[in-house]
Amino acid sequence: MNDLLVLVLLVAVVLVGSAACSGVEAALLTVNPVRLHELADRPKPVRGARRLAQLRQRLGRTLSVLVVANNGFNIFGSLMLGGYAAHVFGRYGVEGPALPLFSVGLTLLVMLLGEILPKALGSKLALPVALAAAPALHLLGQLMFPLVLLLERVLPAITAENEINTDEEEIRLLARLGSQKGQIEADEAAMIAKVFQLNDLTARDLMTPRVAAPTLRGASRLSETREVLLSTPDPWWVVLGEEVDEILGVASRERLLAALLEGHGQRTPADLSEPVEYVPEMIRADRLLTGFRRNSGGVRVVVDEFGGFVGVIGAEAVLAVLAGWWRRPQPAEGEAGA
């Protein structure tokens, strides 16, 4: 075979090997770990997703394999090509001017076609490139395992496992960036931020205080409370007993008015009340929302540490935070100056 043709083929091998290593390395570092975790955890995972997830979990080891292979093509391959090129050019008597030009040209080709372009493409097509390369990368790691094991003994830092983790502030930032880029709606990003606000609020912050809560005397007749029920649109009423903080139940305004329309004006709110669900005033709003999700009907009676009745709260109070309707009450001027 012609020596020049062999030289061209060897150059192509070095460039393809260097480009493959560079592109896969860029893809491996750029691929979205959350997206990859979702693909790997499906009942029928995408081909190569679980293998890629395992490789990313030991990212230091995987990158070591890629770096060794890439430098093998870039350094050792270039040195061997230089030696072979000197031999070929010497046979044709053009070693003097041809060898420097070959070295400069090979360096430019390695930088452009073996590094810059493959890394740009690998970053742009991160997921498909990484998934396609995962089986070959795993096999290469198995073949180079003794060398990688030696490197891990010398450099223990590369043995660390790479775990997916995030925090509240990062999720807020991602939602804001997604909104700015048009990937998600602005109101969706705002709602994501408000979800985290639930953990900072308690039932005490959101409840209707006892002094403003709709209450009825349990022993009073419906006919006596007719005007109050018609003039006050609150959907739920707390039914009180004779003793302080004695709560007999909660009654639906709809049920009370229906009883009046049916001519049962002699009945009492206590007769039509439902069992009470109590919540402590310091319960977090996110836990309160979970309780409403299990049972969305009715309201919750808020009690203090001594069991005293301090207010009522419904699901709409928690949902108002998510919708952006709720505003933290501002202290009065006298309280602010105290």
C-alpha cells in the first residue's frame, strides 16, 4: 500500500479517536442528570440509560478512562505519526520542508476536528451522544480497569461518587430561568416559588382568628339565627357549647339553610353539626395542605398549646398562598413602634 495513503489513514484514525473521546466527554459532563435519572427509572428504561447512570455515578473513574484514551490519541498518536511522517517524507526526499508543515497541520486538525468541534457537538447533543456511547465506554472501562484502579490509589479524589442533589434555592432559580427562556409560563414559575413558601407559614398565619370566626350557639334555634346566616356568607360555622372553648362541632351553612327551608326552624345548630378536626396553630401549611388533600371537606379548628380555640382555617386559605392572593398581615403602627 502507498506510504502516503497509510499516513493519511493513520491521521484519520487519530482524529476520529480524539474526536470520539472529546465529544463523549463533553456529552457526559453536559447531560442533564435529572433527565437521565427519569429515563433510567422508567418501568421500561431507555436503552443505555441505566448504564449511563452508573457511569455518571462514578464520574471520576469514567472521566479518567476518557482522559487516558483521549491523550493516547492526541499525544502518543501524534508522536507516532510524526515519526512515521519523517520516515515517509525521507523516502521522498522532502523531509526538510514537509515535516514542519505536517506537524503544524496535524496540530491544527487535532485542535479543530479532534477537540473544539466534537466538544461543541457533544454539548449540543449531550443526551443521545452519551446514551449511544455508554456501552462502549463501559467496555473500555473494563479493559482499562487495572490502570484506573492504580490511578484511584494515587489520586483518591477520583473515587468519589456523584449523587444527584439540589436545594430550594436552586429550584427557585431554575424556575426563574425557565420562565425567562420561555420554557415554562411566568405564573407557573411564580407558583413553584410559592410552594416553598408553604413551609415557612403556619396555621396561625393563615387562619381566621377566633374573634372574626363565624360561630353559633349550639343550643340556639335555627329560626333565631336566620338573619345571621343570611347576612354572613361564610360556608362553615363553628358550633359552640355553654362552656368556654367548648366546641360541639362545625356546621355547613348550606345544610343549615336547607333545614330552614324545609321548615325545621326548631332544630339547633348542634343537631346539624359535624365532628370537629383540630389542628395545632404551629402546624406547617404544607402539612396542612396534605391533610386537606386526604379530606378536603369542612374546616379545621385551630387550637393553641393548651387546647384552646384560637381560630378556623379551610383549604382555600392554603390555596390562596399558591394562587398569590394571600398577603402577610402588616403590624399596626402602634405595634410597629413598640
